[in-house]
Amino acid sequence: MSGTYLFVRHFGPLTSVEIWFNRFTVFVGPQGSGKSSIAKLYSTFLWMEKRLVRGLDTIAYFEQYSRFKKKLAAYHRIESYFYDDTEILFKGRNYMFDFRNGKLSISPTDSDMEVGEVAKVMYVPSERNYLSTMGNVSGLKSLPESLYTFKEEFDSACRHYYAGLNLPIENVRYEYDRLNNISWLIGKDYKVRLTDASSGFQTVTPLLLVTSYLSDLVGRRKAEKSGTLSVEELQRLRMEVNKVINNPGLSDEVREAALAGISKRYRYSGFVNIVEEPEENLFPSSQKSVLYSLISYVLKGSGNELVFTTHSPYMINFLTLSIKGGEIKRKGGDEQTIGGIVPVESLINGKEVSVYQLSNGCAEKLSTYNDLPSDNNYLNNSLFETNEAFNELLDIEDAITVK
């Protein structure tokens, strides 16, 4: 379990919400209910915590008047969500962030994390299909800044998988032509540029490539640095950081590049994947494949997490299948038989799953039965209402027939 905690009061569409993040945390609810607002705040605080742990920024820097509100929140375009009485409390693994009365206060927490360890965090915005349809978005204005960050990881993933990566949808394979900078999707009897592919593939390909790339990157970094950083090693790294930060002769670009090089010598505690609507533009069976793939990447490392927002009732149902399959496997069920329904590498423990439904500015954690999320949620209820409406129409039709 992540153990991180977020409380939000009077922020954008959120009136009062309290979230404990789990290894798998899901947000459902109508559009505009605040699902993405919570995910964006979580991403922002994890990023700030990483900068503090690694010495790349100081508490005083982040606490400067309006920096959190006007600059850091602007990264996700939520700077206009603040009210005079907004309160936000985030308890991370290493620091506590408390925003109230228009001011941010930060204090260290008692942490059991190993020295210098932080998670690799990736926020996957819903606008990710722009990267597939337009290729180069650097000249476009008015796009979220988070999309440009995601683009950098996507470009790295494309180059990394130049030899190919099998996608979990329709036996399609991704390949990258490094010479001509072209992404290809290859099926059984076709080959098409990603820019010309269907909307579903244009949306899901960047998500799967970046997830696979960063998951493997964190795993490799852990393997390469099996020993933890000693206090002396951490001090030396921070001295290098301070030397770079305090060098007036470096441009901002050169300074960030140097800091990025130093950061590569740190060890990651895990990979936190924060995804807006992973089901976007996908047929239900493809939604299932993508969800199981995302789950499998989380299970590759003990410190990995998946946070996602969704409007799809199928995603919750498929998640329930993954939990139930894991329960049966723990009871001694045959892996091969279970694997015919849910991939064995995607079976999870229901205790590591939290589903929150948002409405009217509040967030309610779904109750569970034997660790399975309740069927009584907004998404399933919407399906039920449709069936009820159809039955009412049948009643009207029967009344006409009787007449």
C-alpha cells in the first residue's frame, strides 16, 4: 500500500475529499467531478517530494509566496481552481505539504524509506493522442505542459523500442524507423503509420510504450543499484547538485541537463503511473487488454503504483475479475485454467485496490465484499438505468398492443 494521503477542501469542483492512495487507486464519476484534479495534485506533490529528497530544490523555494499556486499548479492547468478558503494537505513518504490561507508549508515526516529513494512518476494526460496524430507538438500552443513532458518520455520509448514491441491488442506490433523518424503499427496483413492509424491505437500506443519503457527503466535502475546509497554518497551527490544550482554561469537548460545527469545516479523506489482514462477510444475487449497490461507492469516491482481515472464501467468489472482470479489462485486454483480468463501476471490482491467515486464535490470509497469492489457504483448504476428505461419502453409498447 502506498500509504500516501491527500485531503482537499474547496478546490475547483472539490468540496471536501479524503483519499488514501493504494497500490491500485481508481477514480470514477461524472465529467467535471474532480477525478483529474485529484490525480494532478497527487502528481504535483510526488514531483515536489522527489525534488526535495534529491536536494534539487529547497523547502524555502517551494514555500515562496504563490509559487505553488501560480507556477506549480499551472503545470497541470489547475491554478484557477484555488479559492480564498482552499485547504490541501498531502502526507507523502518523506514530507508533509500543508496549503491553507493562501500559503504552503512543508515539513519532513518520519520516513521508513531508504536514504535517497523516491518514485519515478509519470502523468499520462488524456491528450496523448496528439503525439500520434501530429508527431511534433513542440510548435503548438495552448497544450498542457504535462503533454510536453510526456512527449519527452514517448520519444525516448520510441527510440528504445526501435526493434519492436508487441502491443496487447489484436496481435499488433509497434516498430520505430529511427532513420526516418516514423512509428509503424504492423498487423497480420498490414503495416500502417501510427499517424494514420485508428483513434484507439493513436491513443493507446503512447500509453503502452511509455509505461513499458519506464517500468523497465525503474527495474533496471533497481538491479544496477542493489545497494542503497550511504549517507556519505548522498552527501556527495547533494554537493554536486548544489554546485550546479549555485553556478551563475549556467543557463537554465544546461543546469537542468546537469541535474538530470546527477539524478540518474539515484535509485528509484518504484514507478507511479498516473493515467487519465486508459480506456479512451477503445472497444471493451481492448480496454480489458490494456488494463491487464497496466496491472502487469505494476506487479513487476514492489514499489510500483497505478492511479487512473475512468468513465468506463468495463474497467471496474475487469478489475474485479483480476481481484477474483487472484483470490482463487491463492486458494490453490489451477493457474492455467485461471489464466484462460485473466492473465496470471495480472492477478491482484483486493486489499491493494481502492476505488473512489466522486460526485457533488465529495469522494466516497467504494465498499467491498470479500475484497471485491461493490457493484453499486455510478458506472454500473448507469447501465442499470438504461436497462430500466428500456423495460419502461417495453411496458409502453405492451400497453399499445393491448389497446
